[in-house]
Amino acid sequence: MLDVELLRTKPELVKEKFSQRGEDVTKVDTFLSLDKEWRELKGSLDSRRAEKNKITKEIGAMLKEKKDASELIKKSKEMEKEIKSMEDREEELRKAIKDMLLRMPNLQDGSVPMGKDENDNVEVKSWGKPAKSSGDVRAHWELPLFDFERGAKLGGHRFTVMYGDFAKLERALINFMLNLHALNGYKEVWGPHLVRREVMTGTGQLPKFEEDLYKTDDGLWLIPTAEVMLGNLHREEVLDEKELPLHYVAYTPSYRKEAGAYGKDIKGFLRQHQFDKVELFSFTLPEKSWDEHERMLSHAEAVLQELNLPYRVVNLCTGDLGFSAAKTYDIEVWLPGQDRYREISSVSNCLSFQSRRMNLRFRRGAKIEWPHTLNGSGLAVGRALIAVVENYQEDKGIVVPEKLVPYMGKDYIEL
């Protein structure tokens, strides 16, 4: 959530940032209009309440002296109705303002490149050289240990069944990632996959992306990423400065309707309604968050380096930046079956945007401040599996990457 004082004092800056993101800038003026009415009404309401309290005391004094207070009583009742009407409008305005604030995206950092969509993202660096292309391998959806037909029979489109060594490879990748991140100082967390509405709101999934989320009949929501669970661990708390930074890692299935992805990646395992992901999350002091952003990126990269999978890092442009992020690096792994790099991780610095939504603060001396939050995929497990089975593919099978051999108990998967 944006700082209300920033909206009040620098509305033109906010409009400029929104415009660069492709956001409707008129919402800033709408907010300012509602905010002005609310503040003026609140002042008037406080004055009327004070006047009403004064009359109430006068009525009490007159009745004590057995004087006629009927006129004041009549005036008090009229004021009571007026105050109730003002209170109703004040509450209506307060809710409208809060809803507007919850739907406004974060403001991008100055280092984010201008652009309309993913085609305008800027490559920052690359690692490794692709050794194979579509002429050298079968695309992963042609391999026998994926069963898309039975996945569709069980759950519908964008669900998959895997058997034997592919199922084991998924589990091996999860354990390898968790162990690697633990060595880098992340505390592993196991937590709920079903969460309350305010938890989804805290990290920015609600209310904007409601149509892309799964909801139960009793009001709980299936998490689309472990970021939701990890980010809200300390919601509505006041931490001590000495407790920061905090680094967490979790493996969870993630659940997404993919409402905006109609027609995209129809084939294969790349875009699913249910997929596995290992997620990194950090809470930091404000002055440390940009260093932490680079640090977290290096930890996500380390997974691909350990697996010797070629990748590149891109700085997302303003038009492709996520709702809660001030800046995001995407890591894209080489998939020879598609002859292209595909996203396998997003590493984002959200500054104080999520902390304000979660009412998470920290104490530094006598001062209360908002910590910064960062999140990153470490990595999307299914896409890592695709990268392994395509980049390590041979005519008769798949070579198991050296780092995964202890988890698989073998060094080769026969097809």
C-alpha cells in the first residue's frame, strides 16, 4: 500500500509513475477528492460531537436544578440524527478510500526500464551457453513419463500426472533447492496452503487478482505462492530492529486459475493450475533492501548454476512489473525444446508496500518504521524439471545432473 502522505503531497509524481506502468492516473484525483471530503467531514464531525457533549452536560445541569430543558433535549436529538448521518458518510468514505489504496500498485524504482510489455525487458546478464536446441531433443511434452491425458481426466485442462523417475525428479529438485537455500541462511518454514482473505490482501493478491485465485466455500483461499504465507508470518507485529533481517524459505504447491493466460502454453507442463515452487522471502531494514535484492537474486541463480543450466537475467520494464514490486529481476532458463529462454524465477523488492498492507512495523530506538520485504522463486520446480529433462536429454534417456544424483539414487533415467 502506498504512503497516504505521498499521495497527498506528491500526486504528480504518483501520476507519472502510474502512467509509466500503464495504470489509470485518474484514480489519483479520485482518491484526493475522497480524501479531502473525508478529512473535512471528520473535522466537522469532531466539532459536532464536541457541541453535542456540551449540550448534554447543560441538559444534565438544568435537570439537576429542576429547570425546563425541553428545547435543549429537542436540539440534542436533532444533532444526534445529524451526527449519525455524518458518521455513516464518514464510514462510507473510509471504506472507499481503503479500497482505492488496496488497488493502487507500488511505485517503480528509478532503475526500472521504461516499456510496455515483456518485449521491452532488459537483459542484465547471462550464464552458460545453450548446448542444445529443438533439433537435438524431444520437447518435454513428447516424453513418456508425463501423462497429460490422465491429468486432464482427473482435474481438467492444465493438470498433469507424472510417474516413476519423473515424479522422483520433482521431489529431488525440491529437496535439493531447500537444502541449498538453508546453507545460504534461510530458515525453512512449513505452513498453511489455505489462508484468510486479509492474508491474501497483505501481500497484494487481493483485491486486484481475485479472478485468478481459488477460494473455498468457507472463505479460505488457496495460496498462489508461498510468498503469501511467508510474507504474513509477522503481520500486525512490531519487530525489534535487532531481529532484522529475517530470511525464510518454503516449499508449497501453488494454485492459480491462470485466468489471464488463455491460449498461452497450451502444451506441456509449463503453465499449470497446480505447480510446485520453492519460495524465498526476506524482511529487512529499509536501507538494506537493495543489497538484499541482489543477494536474493544470487541465491536463486545458484540453483541453476549448481545444476549447470544456462540462463539469463532480465530487468522487468514498467509495463511488465508486478503489482507489489518496486523492481523485479526475472531469471529465464534455456529450454531447448522451445528454442527460447523461459521464466523460472522472479526476484522482487517491494520496499514498504506489503508491510503497510500487513501493518507490520519495527522499532528503531523510539521510532516506529516499516520494514522492507523481498520475495523470489528459488525456483519454480516444474520448470526446473523441464529444463533438466530437455538440457540433459540423450537418445535413450536423461543424464541426472551431478548434484541430484544423491537425491535420485541413480545417474541416468531411461526413457
